[in-house]
Amino acid sequence: MVRCASPTRETAPRSAVVPATSSTSSSAAGRNFPVTANYSFDYGNSHWLILDANSYMNWNDSKMLDYVRKDLKNSKAAWKFVSFHQPSFSVDRVHFTEQRMRLLCDIFEKEGVTAVFSGHAHNYQRSYPLKFAPNMNGGKAVMNADGTVDGELSLDRKFDGKKNCHPRGVIYIISGAGGAALYARADAPPEAQRFNKIFKGDCHSFTYCSVKGKQLCFKQVSENGDELDSFSVTIDKGLQP
């Protein structure tokens, strides 16, 4: 939770709309789609960008990419967070190849996003702070036919969230172990999973996150109250997380 002032909300401009091909939600929302699913708000000294990660969205569309880029760039908040359902980086067995949101990684990095929060995978996962540049073709990021996205990956293995609280890259968090049947880890080569720092798929859990000034404190807590993971991030003047 973030204890701050009441949020103000901004939605994606209709000029940035990418129509769904066959979605009941788009039919119900009409002209408001995907305004209802892509929006941002400020909460205290943090900025939150919420995106629709469903497969009908075209995150290679220049208007949508421009919307994301401008929204993050124009924010003056000390903290920038992004949230969407389907994760960019997951090592779970069910959704391992569902990687389309990696198409946005370079924007998150350039515009100073600290962390990306997702669900979808029924477990808890945390990545190393990372930077990812997807492979490009004709000026656009490439997604393979199976949903995977290849590219250049670099990891900040020195960040521990205890003594070193300045991540060099974006931290990707999956908090999907709230109550449904849990997912096991994917049977994939270690090289394909090297971005993963923490994986907890044997118990249900929830996320507690607090921001105070220039410090973020994160905890993942099991259904029995045990602390599964914790780390802190500190923003220093002139240092982009």
C-alpha cells in the first residue's frame, strides 16, 4: 500500500485507440475502449501507469507506444510504476512464452520506471533489476510466432535491496499467488530464466509496498504471515533508478 493523497486520473487519448478484433469488452465500452483499460494516476509522490496486456492489444502500434512514452516522460513524480496483468518476464510453466509486454521494456527504462507489477502467473516472482532491448526489424520490435520476444538482456546482480538499494534497471514483480491453484516453475534452460531472482510457487502470498519520500520498502508475505522476500529502493538526487 502507498499512503498518500487522493489520486488524480488521466486516460489514454482516443486517438491512441487500437480496436480489439473480437472482444466483448470493446463492444461494451464502445468509444471508451481502451480508455477504460489504459490510464494513469498520481498518488502522492508516485505515478502509476496501468496498461492492457491482453493479446488483442497491438503494442507495436506507434500511437500506443507514443502514449506510454509521453505519459511517463511528462510525469514529475519521484516514483514511476507500471502495472499490467500478463507479465513481461515469467518463469512459470503455464505462461513462460507469453512475452509480448517485453515490447515496451526500453520505454520503461528510458523514462525512469522503478518497478513493473503483474499477475497472471499463480506464484510470486521477482527479477533482477534489468534492461532489455528487443530485437528490431524495420524500426519495430519483433515478437515471434509463439509469443516470445528475443533481445539483449543485461542484469544488475549487485543490487541486493539491503546494502545496495540503487537498482540499475527495472524490477519486474509478479504477485499472482493470492489464492488460486499455484503454478510450478517452467522446464526451460537456465539461460532462458536467468533474469529471475526469486521464485515462490509453493505457498499463497500477498504484496505489501510502502513509499515514504525517497525510499520504497517492499515485502512479500505468505498466507501464514512469513516474510518470503523483502527489499528497499532509494532514489538519490540525480540518480535514476
